[in-house]
Amino acid sequence: MAFSGRLGVEAALVDGSLVAGDVEIADGRVAEVGLGSANGTGIAAPGLIDLQVNGFAGVDFFSAGADGYRRAGEALLACGVTAYQPTFITSHEEELTAALREVPQNGLAPRILGAHLEGPFIAPKRLGTHPAEARRDPDCSLLRRLLDAGPVSHVTLAPELPGAYELVDLLRARGVTVSCGHSDATAAEARDAFAHGVKTVTHIFNAMRPFSAREPGLAGAALVSSDVVVQVILDGVHLADDTARLVWQAAAGRVAVVSDAIAAAGAGDGSYTLAGVDFEVENGIARRADSVLAGSTVSMIGAVRNLVALGATVEAALGAASEVPARIAGRPELGTLAPGAAADVIVLDDRLEIVRVLVDGADALH
């Protein structure tokens, strides 16, 4: 049931700045901000948007049905996520098709923006934890079949592969976000991809050509391209702190936080699978038997706290987990508390703990 009224907060994050005063919600929308609030507590911010989440709370989205999505969704809401993209790594066509058919499209909370296909059109040298036998060279017929199988909203591919631009053109024509990732692209090849309309990069510095003095690769090209948004995993494992600070400073205003969370996130250490790939989680770090990282166990609000600990302001860190991902997804009605925006709102205390979550103006925590 939709809530109407004031949130009782002392400030709200609006267009990158904290605006003193309360927030009023009406008819599932933000009605007003900056209202008088003598006894308000906490701050209101746009709901967090996770563009890359493989699973959560013991659920692997790749093999999840309706009940799995419901359970994972409840746990994501508790971590402040009001919209997300279930993410499927490189897998065989019949497995991807089956997973895509299970993606809910019936207005659940949190919102499902569509599926993120991380592969299968990736570089053989930059697989990460993706299974080599399921990797494919660019194939428009295969891509069309995958797009027809379910609601795909985002595809990560290696732009240097022969025929990749045909995929980019097809995806852009269908309104699907294209991201460079799991790529061995040189800086020149990356710049060509950006010129061809690819405007974001998947988990920068991970599963891509290493940065070097004379060949900065995809990561270097992205950091110096002012119209490219870089996605980053801030779990304290995928990037050294100084690397994360470098990304944050070099790409100010165009950094999007993603969790890359797996089923172990919110569920604890133990043995898990990611799209059929077995891995172990110990001390919150997920690795295959060969020590390759297999996703993250960080939550989005945990990543925001990590970013603040690295030196970011609270306003900028929250924006990197809401407004910037919404920009990548082409969803301008999300990631903002400007009057008229969808009332996807989180309320946080002064320790950045989640106090309240609304999706479409309705209280979402049970």
C-alpha cells in the first residue's frame, strides 16, 4: 500500500546535494523536498540501483524461480536496493535462455530493470571465472535469440572481437545498454568502441588488459574519456584502496558502484555455485579452486560505506550507487529525489544504516 505524507527526515539528497528539510511523498511520487522539519532525523536518498548482481542471500539468479527472486529481493531491499539487474555470466545458449525466461516482469519490489548478460561474447584471455567452453565469438543470430528469450537490458562484451560492432549496433537499436568488459582491448580499440557508442565499462581493472605505461588498455582509455561511465566493485578485494581512489578521482562524477554479488552475499561463508561454477567463500572472499575471484559478497550499502571510508563524501558515494547507475540504465525517473520522480527512497541514519525503504511510494521492508 502506497504511503502518502512526510518522511520525517532532516535532509534529502537531491541532484547531488543535501537539501535541508523533510520530503513529502504522494501517489507514488516525490511531491516536495526541503519542507520544514524541526524534529526530523536521518537523511532521505534515492534508492540504490545495482547493475550487476549475480545472486544474493543464498539465491543464484541463474537457477532461480519466482520464490528465489522473492527471497533475494527481500534481502536486497534490506540493503537499500530498490532496482537491480540480475546478472548471468557466460553460459551455453540453452542455459541462458532458460534463466532469461525466469526473470520476473510483474512489478516486484525491488524493481527488476532487466537482465545483464555478462558474456558470452568475451575475450578468451580475460575470462575471469567465466567457463571457457561457453565463450562465443560475436554472433548476431545467437544474440537475437537471447534477446527474444527474456528482458535483456544490459550486455557486457569484448569490443575488440571481430564482428563485435554488429552486436553493438543490434543492441543499441533495441535500447539495450552495451558495456565493454572481460576484454583484452588496447586503448585504441577501446576508444574506437566508445566512438561507436559504447559508453560504459564493466568492473574497471578487473578481467581486462592490465594498465601499463605505453599501453593503458581499456581501463586507461575509459578513465580519460569524459563521456564514459566506469563501473567499480568496492568490496576491498577486487581493487586495492589506492586503485579505487585513482578511479574515483580520475572519473569524478562518472563512477557507478556495482556489487557483483553472488549467492553468498548475506548468507555467509561456505560452498556455492555461480551459474554452475563451483567456488568457496572464506572470510567473505569468493574464489574458485584455482584461486580466481568469483564475484563479491559486498552489498550496495556496504560498498557505499567503503567508498566513504576511502574519502568520498556521503552525497557523492550515494550518487554513485543511485543516480549514476540510473544514467547508465537510461532510467531518468530513478536515482533522483527531484519532485515528480518515482518515490524509490531510502532513509539512512548517521552511520549509513538503512532505516526505511520505499519502492513506488510503498514501504518495502517487512
